[in-house]
Amino acid sequence: MKRIGQVFRESLANRVKEGIDQHSCIFVISYSQVPAPQLNDFRKRLKVAGAQVYVSKNSLAQIALKDIKQSNLAEKITGQMAFVWSKADSVEVAKALVKFAKECPNIAIQGGLLDGKILGKEDVIQLSELPSREVLLAMLLSAIQSPLSRLAGALNAKTRELLSVLKQLSEKKGGN
């Protein structure tokens, strides 16, 4: 028979596992000596970006991460830490994280997990510098459309040239 404390710790570890399994992007941050109002502001900003903050005990988080074979991420857990996870656009969440980390020196980005790939602090910063998903999709669409519109323009130009030559020939032979 398990003790209540053991059952409670297992449920907390399972909560971390479920959070990681259910979300596509997970970031690990450490924070120390951050005033409660500033931490609440941090949570609100991340909620706007579509993310949630989950604070866990280090030992439970490390156990949960090792259970799901993410021991590299488990090594990054030190001090007061929290998970930031989201199903939304990972670029927007990373931008919000990096911006707040610049404003508040007591918050440090330790790394993360994006679609099963482990990210370092530098990777998260690079991710935050990317354009948003909508902008990237617009850039892709313009890249796809560009050759087609140039081809249509070239074909249209050749047709105009042919019509111009035919009109000149017609005028030369005394037509309209």
C-alpha cells in the first residue's frame, strides 16, 4: 500500500508527463527572487501568447523527464524552475519569453523541447527571432506564386508582341 505522500508525488510527476505529451512546445525557465506581481504579469503575457506556466518541484520534474527519455532536458533543471508549455505558435511563445527575460534579469531561459527536439537557450532565442507563422506562410505562398506569375507575364508579353506584329503587318498591307 502506498503512502499518501508517494501517491501525491506520483500524481505531480504524471501531471508533468501529461503536460509534455499534450503540448508541442515546452520551455524550461528558472526564476529566483521574482516578485509575485511581476510573475503574475509574466503568466498573463504568456496566456495571451497561448501558453501556460506550470511550476514543479525539481526532483519530480527530473523524474518525469527521465521517465519519458528526456534526460538531456532534465539536466537543465536547477534552482526555482517552471515549465512553459503551449499548443499555440511556438515562435510567439518564444518571443514573449525572451522579451520578458530581457525585462526581468531574474528569469533565465534554460532550454526547451520543440516537437521532440531538445532546444538550448540559444535555440530558443533564435526561434524568437523568426517571423510568426502567418508571415512565414505568406512568404511561402509568395515564393510559390512568383514563378507562376512571371510565367503568366512572359506568356502574356509574347501574345502582345505577336498581336503588335500582326497589327503592323495589317497596316502595311492597307488594313485597318
